[in-house]
Amino acid sequence: MAREIVMDTETTGFEPHLGHRLVEIACLEIEDFLPTGRHFHVYIDPERDMPPDAERVHGLSATFLRGKPKFAHPEVSHAFLEFVGDAPLIAHNATFDRAFINHELGVCGLNIVEDHRWIDTLALARKRFPGMANSLDALCKRFKISLTEREKHGALIDARLLAAVYLELKGGRERSLELMTQAMDTAAYAVANPSVYGARPRPLASRSTDAEREVHAAFIRDVLKNDELWVRFGL
């Protein structure tokens, strides 16, 4: 299966070389365009003030962020790299997220995420909808993806929305129908060719945690409300 990471960040401003820092990172794992339920999410102490304009966008104050782990701490930098692995990173206006992620990694003396690994959904949207508004909000409205949870820009909710937008940009319901056909073909083959092996005496333990399953269920319930495929096949 094709593993990819959908991500979003929040920052103190627009330019890392002017001293602006990351304050939030959220990553969602997807395989073959479908969320697995695994995610990485962290708030970060930027070690500086929070400009009022930035706080109005994401609602994260300096007081809230004070005492959170710094990017250089292993639970942020190393955990981020471990979660991402060698998968492609999908972001909306990826040049922005890439600049901040790679700046912070460079300051820590860690390897950056190479340019070829980034997929920019803004570029995909502009190619598909030239001359139209292609912000994340605009794309959600165009694809009828619910924005009810998005009162402010938050990395985790934006990553969830972007995962749904990315699915639509890569085929949307057509992709869902393809997956449904594949699942039905697999089920039909299983009926026609029953396994000679019996049931396991001890079923395998789930590889996802309760928290990951809750995040996945919330994504299906709140973002992809009308996609019956997810419920029908227990995805």
C-alpha cells in the first residue's frame, strides 16, 4: 500500500529566517488515500512572543504554549521524523510548511525533508481549477466537506480537512467506487475459494490504539459524513 502523510502547521508568522517559529504540527497517516487512524500532533513552545495577528488566526497564545516541549526536544523533532519515516508529505501551500519544518530541523542539526518528497495540494487544485479560489476553505466548500469544527485555523482539524480534500483531488467518489469494487471482488473470491485454514485459536491484537481508532472515527463522522463506503467496510 502507498503510505503518505497529510500534515499542517501553525506558526508565529510567515518567515522562519526572520525569527518566526513553529507552534503546532499535526500529521495524519493515509494508505491508498484513506486515513489509517494513526496521527502525530504536538504543540510547541516557540521560545518567543506571539504576534497578535498570528494569535487571531490560530488562537494559540504565548501563555498557552509556555512550558510545551521545544522543537529540539526528542518528543517533537525525533518523534516527528520517526512518524513521517520515508513517506511523502502532503500539505496545502507546501512551500510554507516545508520552509518551517526544514528550518527547525536544520537548527537542530537534523536531516531536512527533501523537496521531492513534498506534495502541494494547492498546486494540484490550481491545475484542476485554474483561475478559481483554491484555499482550503474554498476547496472544502466545493467538495461539500463539512467545516463546522473549523472556528479557527488549527493544525489537527486542518490536516483532517486536507486529507478529505486530497482524496477528492485524487479522484474522490470515483476512487471510493473503485475501492468498493475491489473489496467486493475480494469478498467474492473468498466465497468462491474458501481458505483451508481454520480460525486462529487466539485472534491477533489490533495494531491501532483506542486513541487512534477514536480519531479515525471522528474523521469519518465529522468530515466524510456522506461517504457510505467507510461505514460499509468498517474503514
